[in-house]
Amino acid sequence: MASSATAHDPGGVGSKDQWDGICAAFGTAVRGRREQLEISQEELADRAAMDRTYVSGIERGVRNPTLKIVARLAKALKTRPSKLMAAMEP
């Protein structure tokens, strides 16, 4: 019999390890785009109206940003949210 996590998680992203990987992939995408623009974490944080330590946590994959935060980051990075989120796909 399938566990309740499997029954309620058809996409297979319910385990902590899977979420950690998704957050890490998103953070890598944010860092990569920031480096393409040649801006610091501080500059990105200012553009997105958030704390630099929060940006650092996102880039390291230890934060799980909301969709609002994803949109703010994308705008600050002059890209679409879907471009940043595409990096999370396997």
C-alpha cells in the first residue's frame, strides 16, 4: 500500500531531500543570473527590497522563497520568473 505522502504527492517532491534540491537549483539560477549582471548580493537585495542575508540564503538553497519573492527577484534580475524556475526542473 502506498504511503500517504506518495498518495498526496504525485509529482514526487514531498521529501525534505527533494525540496532541498529544488531550493538549491533555484538558488543556483538566481546566483548565476546575478553574476551575469555583475551585481553583488547587496545590489540584488536593494533592487528586490529585501535583506542581503535573505538573498544569501536563497542562493545557498536554505530558503524556500514564496512566489512573491520569486517575482521580486526576477524583476530585480531583469528576467522572467519562469526563467529562474526552469532551473528547478530535472
